[in-house]
Amino acid sequence: MTKSRLVSCAALLASMLAAPAFAEELTGTLQKIKETGSIALGYRETSMPFSYIDDNQNPIGFALDICYKIVDEVKETLKLDRLEVKLIPVTSASRIPLIGNGTIDLECASTTNNLEREKLVAFSASYFLTANRFVAKTSSGLTTIDNLKGKAVASTAGTSNMKELIETNISRNLGMTIQTSKDTAEGFLLVETGRAEAYVMDDILLAGIVASSKTPSAYVISTDEFAVPEPYGIMLRRDDPAFKAAVDRATAKLYPSPEMATLYAKWFTSPIPPKGVNFNFPMTPVMQKAFAHPNDSGDPNAY
């Protein structure tokens, strides 16, 4: 057999071996994306600065910017010239069902990755760590969890914040009257209008909605935390290893890079649309560590 024929045979064998591996990858979400030529991203309307709508009703935010990097990686993985991005609004109640039934492929918002949710969905490497606190009117004098005894306190339905609020109410025997809101904006409105005396949510979301209010000095965020800081991740379907691998490749490239620091500064230490609010929330040492060593654990102690 000639040398050239040997090379040709080797190339043919390599392609035959590679073909099943590629076909094997095209299952689940990647197969769906390849067949439809589109990927569906879920976004929130009021989770500033992670995922929200601007004055022109366009979805924007830190989590969406990360999702677009994942979209680029998926496009490269599937060798597509074009990939349509569909943007679909979700709520705290609808996000997990919409991931599960295939309506959205990635949820790009402010969703806590915890061990309970990991039984239902998968997550990207974490891109933020936040503590569960409450906001109240400054005039109320409420700054600690014990101050909430006997008070009307709200949180958003279907969130880990609500779960921790209920558990704290029981464990400390505080006798709070617990109310629900559909999102952060409605929860803050309950406090603003006096229908609730405090609203429990992630501290960074509270910081944003206070900074965006008419009179920021009229509100105070608690010093107490309901639990240790927890990680946010981009949510995707469970048991889809090929798609999860593409998501992990994207975050492994982005997080340790200078571009991640630029993205963070864009959303957390600079004025953001639509009102030019600046969160003034510098990157903490624990987040620097999380970006340097990407980690998708739902255990807060892993950070």
C-alpha cells in the first residue's frame, strides 16, 4: 500500500470514528438548537442589574451579557453561521417549569443556585454571590431580623428568599405576617405604600431598587442576613451533558479573563440605563475567587 493510500485510509478511519461522537453530542438542547436555528433565553423584567427592561422595553443586564457569551460558544460548537436568539420573559414562579418543558434553554436572571434546585435543573458556574436581607423605611427603625417581630413582611413567591423568611419566622418565633409579591418591584411597592413594613430579597437587588427610587435616603437595608451569601447561576436543563459542557466552556473562557472585570464594572460600578443609577458595588474578594476558579456548586460553603 502506498504512503498516500495509507494517509487516505487513516483520514477515512478518523472521520468514521469522529462521526458517531459528533452525532452523540447532538442530543437534547444542542440538537434542538441545531434543528431550529434558534436558542431561547429567559429574562426577568425587574431584576436590575442582572436582567431587566430598559425604557424601550429591551431586555438588558449582566446575566444577559453572560448568556450572549454562551450563545457565541454554542454557535461555534454547532458550526452555525447564524443563530437566532429568542428572548422570553419569565417570573420566579415560571422559570423552572419553562426550563423543564423546553420553552427556554437558558434562564438569564438572578436565580440562586442551591442544592434543592439542583434536583430539578442545572446551573452554569456562579457569576455572583448575594446575601438575603430586607429593606424597610428608614423612619421605621427596622434594621435587624429581631426587629421584624409581629410585623407585616413580604418576599417574592417561589424564591429561596421566601423560604428562608418562613423558616426564620418559625425558628425564631417572630409571629410575622408574611405577604407575597410577584417580583422585586411589587415587593418594594408594598413597603413604599405601607402595606408591608419590610421586603426580603437579595441585597444587590434591594440596593438597585432603593437607588432607583424617588428618595433613596428614605429606605434602609438591614445589617442582618437571613443566611450566608448564596451563588447565582445561569439555569439550564438537567441531564444534558453536551449542552452543559458548552455552557461550561463559555464561562471558563469568560470568567478569568479581563473581559469579565470589564463587564462587572459596566453593571456594578458605573451608571446604568435607564436612569443612570450606579450601584457602587465593587467586586468582593469572594467573587474574585469565584471568577478565577469557576465553580457551579449550589453549596454556599464552596465559595
